[in-house]
Amino acid sequence: MTLSRRLLLAAAATGAAAAAQAQTAFPSRPVTIIVPFAAGGITDILARLMAERLSPRLGVPVVVENRSGAGGLIAAQAVARAPADGHTLLMHSSGILFAAANAPEQNFDPNASLAPVAFVAGLPSVLVVHPSVPARNVAELLRHIRENPGRLNCGVLGEGTSDHLSCQAVARAAGGTMEYPVYRGLPPLNLDLLAGAIQLNIGSVPVQMPLAREGKLRALAVATGERLADLPELPTLRESGVDWDFLAINALFAPAATPPAILARLNAEAAAILADPAVRARITATGAILGPPDAASLGATFARDWQRALAARQR
């Protein structure tokens, strides 16, 4: 064997050993979970809960950093560019998919740039209407939309967002049309909804159901794949003739090139945390629901919703 050949083999062995050592050394410093929204929201609450429980399990501090802007793209891109060693994670909702799809100039594909770690919780949505709408169920609402083309408004938080797509699915099922006023946040949207300036919204269960229970709104159906245990009286949209379901995932992600061994370690720790009854109780108390923590299920859901987001952009 020539000297140059021996040197190449030695260099390759050294590199492989260094890579293996880097993986077995994880974690070697504090872990940061970046949240793309301000403190206090559901994604931030879930990130802090996971950080609190991950720290003793990993043996290093786990800190949460709030980095908002551009619909979550700033945070997601920062994590995608971070060293792929497991020390920088992202806690994000599936809103990142719709933000990326509606900003093609960013040339950012979350599905290719981020590796799924664990599904933490899902935030279910509910279809609510103003009491002035003469509909006690989805069938009556669809008929009302069909008989009043373009006269009903379904408030949304942006073009191409999940709530926009949900409203469009309702209009398609009705064979009619609606308007989709865009709001910069849920508080101003709900002000108009409660005043009757807009008539529909498909928003989060924790926010809209208290208003429905007070009689200020009327809940007609949930937008999840199956009925919710806490709201068994509400059918799903699919049960009601609307070909749509959507669950806003809140999940942990890592940079796409993170070694499989590190991803497996992080997933195992997250799954153990999410199996703790105390943690499960804290999550469900927020109105979120638990799902399978395995990365494969999360990856499949993420890929499906990315295609939905791209399809919405093309309309």
C-alpha cells in the first residue's frame, strides 16, 4: 500500500472517530430551544415545559430563546443554519409551513431543512359562527352560504394560512363563495366576530370554546380528524360533509443534518417526558391534545401539511 493511500485511510479513520466521539459526547454544552413567537403563547408554554424536563435528563441547562418575526421564518431559518449537533432545537407550530409557502422569495423548505424530533401537542380548531347566522349545524351553514354567495365573511389570520384553507374548504363544500378578511391577530378578529362584522371563524378550541359556552358564539364542528374527547357533542368537519381536517402541530425540530443517533436520543427523552402523567395533565390543561411522539409520525404529518401549504399558494 502506498504512503499516500495509508495517509488517506488514516485521515478517514480519524474523521470517523471524531464524528463518533461528537455524537457520543452529546450534549457537551447547554441546549437552546428557539421559539418563533413572543413569550406566553401556547408554543412558548410547551417549549418551557419541555426545557424544564429535558434539562435534568440531558444533564445540561436547556434554555428557551424567543425569536419572533416573519411568521416564524426567522427562527426556523436560524435553527436550520445552526450546527447540526443537537444543541439548537426549534419548537414550532405547523404555521411555519404556511409562512414559508407564502414567502417563496425566501426559498426555504421547512420539510427539507428541519429534522423532526418529537410531536409535543396539537392545537385543535373549531368552526364557530356569530349567533345571528341562522345555522345550528354544518349542513344548515352550508345551505346558508350557498344561498348567500359572497355575503358571509370568514375571518382569517393571513392568506394561505391553515384557517384560510379551512374556510375555503367550507365554501367548497357549500358550492358557494365567502369573503376572507385578514386580521393581524386573533384579538381584533374576535372583536369583529363578536360584533357580527364577520360571521365565521375556524379558530383554536381554547380561545373560541369559552365564548361559545357563554353564548357569544355558536360552535358547529371541530376541524380535527376525529371527535375530541372533551367535546364529544361536536362532529368533525368530515362527518359534516366538509372534506377537510387540520391539527396545528407543536413539535420539536433540529437542523436537517443532525446525526441519527442524536435525533434518536432527543426523541427518546421527549417521549419519556410526554409519557409522564403530570406533564400530560399540564399539556391538556392548555386545551392542546397529545399525539404520538415518534419522529416518523411527525415527519409524515409535516410532509402532508407542507404539500397542503404549497397547493394553497398555487391557487
